[in-house]
Amino acid sequence: MAREYAQIVVGLPIDRIFHYSIPEGMREEIDVGKRVMVPFAGQRLTGYVVGLSSQAPIARVKEIGAVLDPFPIFDSEILQLTRWMADYYACAWGEVLRVASPPRMKRVGRKREEKSIEKPPLLIPTPEQAEALKLIGKGLEKNNSTTFLLHGVTGSGKTEIYLQSIARVLEKGKQAIVLLPEISLTPQILLRFGSRFWGRIAPWHSRLSRRERFQEWMRMREGEADIVVGARSAIFAPFKNLGLIVIDEEHETSYKQTESPKYHAREVALERARLSGAAVILGTATPSLESYFQARRGKYELTELTTRVDGKIMPEVEIVDMRKELTVRGNRSIFSLRLQHSMRECLERKEQVILFLNRRGFSTFVLCQKCGQALRCKYCDVSFTYHSKTERLHCHYCNYQEEKPQVCPKCQSGQVGYFGVGTQKVESELRRLLPEARIGRMDSDTTTRKRSYSQILGSFQRHGIDILVGTQMIAKGLDFPRVTLVGVISADTALNLADFRASERTFQLLTQVAGRAGRGDVHGQVIIQTYNPEHYSIQTARLHDYPNFYGQEIKFRRELGYPPFSHLINVTLQSRDGNRLRKVAGKLGRILEANNREAIDILGPAPAPLARIKGKWRWQIILKGSRTGEMRELLKESLSQLKEPASGRVRISLDVDPMGML
Ligand code: ADP
Ligand code: ZN
Ligand code: ZN
């Protein structure tokens, strides 16, 4: 094989292959898939060898400095997968390889063997589980990368299905990847997998040290571990004969990486499954519109679990119409009389309460307190954002603007106001209302340190706290048997996000929140406060009716051509110089329009919902079309024509299939 030159990519946002010459003494050592040290623009950088050749396209090439790995860390499957990612997400191959790399380590000792734990008894599947397992089993026999959408409420036995499907895969000498949202990667869940497959599990999460990461990666590579249970980047596990990928809570937005490379682990999983012939199980209580759409059109196999294994019924959900609170009941508090009453009852019975507030929107929306109507863009059907400086309403998709109306356009009342309640305000009002209650608050302010997160939860678990107030981080996976009341302060903050997925987010959040009530032996109660009691997201969540929600939401998506009927690419421009930024954004917008030969919608440029971060102004342009390939081509061509001097730099970043608009 020709070993004079190596084709190398580096972990910078430059999607190009560079040629380096291989010194004589390094020719035995070098190989595709290994890391090397290379001189690059006056620096020494880590490079990834993606090919070897006998010639270089240019005469003067630099020399490789050192080979860093004793064996290739990427096989051809991972190289193909990462190349596909670089193409699809319009980023550099080297950036993808950087996130797919194990840490570098000299030599480290073997991992200590864990203490043997007692094996739990094998569970006999319920009839519903048996049916799902039969279907999945057939798919596993075929080795043709079938995707299963496993739709079942929390506690319906999905994890048990993952475990039994994995057991089948291992019997055939194959390996499995299990992806969980980072927040669900608790010691309890790892123990549940670990006790079933003792010694075969490699955990993969952010609490691992570099050394531990390296050790786990080596165990997978050497065949000591054949199941990885981990967060997003576990999708790059070095398995040679992958049989199954499980993605739990497949609808979770945290599967999308927010920094470059901005990949979605679910999409990457589907591609890896295609390359390796592995099956995929997508598990969730609230499928993403994208996945359910694929199941409905027969691309995925749908399998459903409709009841909880323990036979418990879903909690009762009550909706409080906040429009009537002031006008009919004369109550100005953020707590409805109904919620106040239930909280008091709950405390008297020595039970616990969770009060839930959606992450405060980045921006303020405007809502009529009489009829509940939030003001929305007539072109995009996305909530307007109110800018106090200009006193105008902005659409962050198409940049359409309006004056803030004096009266509600629907009911003509004068009660149009901004909206947004923070967790702090909820906490202080609560202290005034129920001075004897012990109150805890959990949001990103109080939980910046990892400790306080587990401290607050620990205290709540021991009943040192009666009422826990928090953002959606308390809606996930936690199990508190003494919680019998869950209150949602305002469903409207989720419903009115400046995002086309606002209704989907609302349905998911309310369903998840409702799942927190009545986990123990006592029946639970859920109270949702809203100015939009008739909204289908709220009504269908109340009845735990996903198909009905899907039916209504998919109509809206189809009418406005939003995903899954299209793909979006979000182009974000950032600069410290606001004026220049506006000009450059305008210019890019015009170039895009001029180059647009396909039927691609170009929305904006418009100020981003989060208009300024750390002194940098932000604008965005959204591309909407049916084929991402054409959209990327249009962008590539247009960006190369946008020649801007280096002064007052404007940084441009792309997000293909964005999950949230910041
Ligand atoms: P999910 O993943 O859908 O939330 P789990 O798989 O965690 O559901 O199941 C919920 C509970 O029911 C767990 O405690 C689990 O051990 C138990 N369980 C699941 N399947 C069975 C079964 N077939 N027989 C008895 N218990 C089961
Ligand atoms: Zn109104
Ligand atoms: Zn608009």
C-alpha cells in the first residue's frame, strides 16, 4: 500500500482534507483511523488520518510530527458515519471526528471489577410486552436495520423491553448501544442495566473522568463490554458487530447537540443502523411528530404499550381557566383559588406538592388576559416577541413587525399585557400564602453547582420540603411517592414560545408533569393553570390522548409546511457591531434570494429571539425546503459570494434541523 502521503483532517471548522508527507520511519506505524500531530498554520494540532496515498496534489507538503495512537481509533463504519454527518450537518469532518474520539491516554491500569450484584429474577412479559417483543424479535432476525417506535406511558414496561431485546442481541454475539438523556443517567438506571448484564455494561456520561472514559472505551473495543449505556456521544461506541440501538425518550431535545457539530443523536443512530444492519428501538411516552409521522406512513414499525405494569391509572388532570380568575373570582394571585385550596388540603394530609413552571421564555410574549389570545404572526403562526425598546411585536421567523395593540384584536378588551412569571416570584408569593410550608426551589439559578441539585432532591425525598417549585428539570424521570399534587403555574409560557414546536413542547411537558403525580399508593391530582383552556395541546394532554394530539398538530404542520413536511436550516449571524450585523444579514438575505432556483423558502433576516448574548448581537435567516441537499448547496454558493472584510467580524453558523430557536 502507498504510504508516502497521508490525507488528514483537523478539528477546526474547515471541511477540507490536507496532505502531509509521512517520514520514512513512520510508515509502518501510520494507519487510517489513527490520530497524528501535525504542523498547521504555525501551530501543532491533532489530525485524523482518513486516507493514505502515493502522491500529493501540491508539491510542497509538510511532514507529520508524530503518530499518537497505537491502533486505529476509527474503523471504516465510524469514518463513513462521521463523513455522512459532516455532509448532512454542513460542518467539518474533523470537528465530527473530534467529538467521536476517545480521550488520549498513555497507559492505564485495568478497571477494577465491580462487586457482584444479585441478579434480579427474569420478568414474565405482560401480553402487551410479549407482542412488542415478538415484533422486535422478528426485526432482529432480519438484520436489515428495522426501526421500531415503542410508544408507551411511563411505567408501561418499555425498559424491560429494551433489556430483553438486548439479551437476544448478545446471544447472537452482537453489541448494543443504549442512549438516554443525560439527566436520566442516574446510578439507579445504570444499576438496573448492570444487574441484568453484570460486567458487560460500559457507562458513558459526563461524570466520568478522562481516565474512566478511556477505560470504558477500551473495554468496548476489546470486547469486554458489549453494551454501552450513555448520553449522545455513546453513538460512536467502537463496536464491531452492532445489533441494536435503543433510544429512550427519543423526543428529548437534548439529543441535539447545541455546539458544532450540531448533530441529532437519533438521526445519527438511524444512519449508523443503516451502515451496520442494526435494529433501532425509539422509546417514548410522547413521540416526536417526526417519528410518529414515519410510523404512520410505515417507515417505522409502531408498537404500543397502553397500560402501566402496576395497573395504576393515570392521574386526574384538572384545567383551571385563568381568564375567569380575576374577572369572576376577583383573585389577583398567580395561584388560582382551586390550586390554593388543593395545596392546603395536601399539606394537611402531610403529602407533598410540586409546582412547575416552564423555563422562562427568552423573550416576553403578549397575551390578552380576558380571552387568552396570544398575539401571533399572521404569516408564520408563531408567537410574536415583544421588544420593550421599540414597543413593537416582532416575528423571529419572517421579521414581520407590528405596533403593540391597545386593545385585543380578538375581543377588544384593554387587558393586553406582557407575560412571564419567574420561579423566584412563585416562591415569594408562596411564602406569603402558606407561611408554615417548607418550600424548596430548583431551577438553573439554584442548581448551577451539581451538589445543590442532589441536595434539594434529597431533602424533598426525605420530606424535609413540602412544596418544590421548579422548572422542567423536575419533570423528568424522578419518582416521589408522597407527591399527590402537581400544579402547573402557567401552561401558556410553553404554548407561546416563539417556536413552531410550541404546541408539541406543551403536550410533552404536561404529559411528563402529570406523570409525577401519584407514583405511590395514593391517587394523584394534577392542576394546570392556563389562559388557553381550549387549546388542543392542553385538552389532549389532560386525556392522555397522544393520537388525538398528533392528528391536530400534524394538520398545522402540513398547512404551514413545517417539519416533518420540510427541513429547516437556521443561519445565525453574530457580531458585536449591531449596525454592521444588520447590513451583512440583509446582504446575505438578498444573495440567497437571488441564487434561489429551487422552491426554498427564505424567512428573514430577523433579529434572533435571544437578540443579544454576551455583548454580541444576533440575527437569523431560516431556510425551509424539502431537500436539505439543495438547501446546503444554496447556502454554500451564497456564503462564498458574501465577501466581507475582516474588520467588525460577523460570525455565521448553521444549524440543520434545529430543535429550538434561540
Ligand atoms: P418504563 O420504562 O416504560 O417506564 P419499566 O420497564 O421501568 O417501564 O417498568 C415499570 C416497572 O414495572 C419497573 O419496576 C419494572 O421492573 C416493572 N415491570 C416491567 N415489566 C414487568 C413484567 N413483565 N412483570 C413484572 N414487573 C414488570
Ligand atoms: Zn382578548
Ligand atoms: Zn412571521
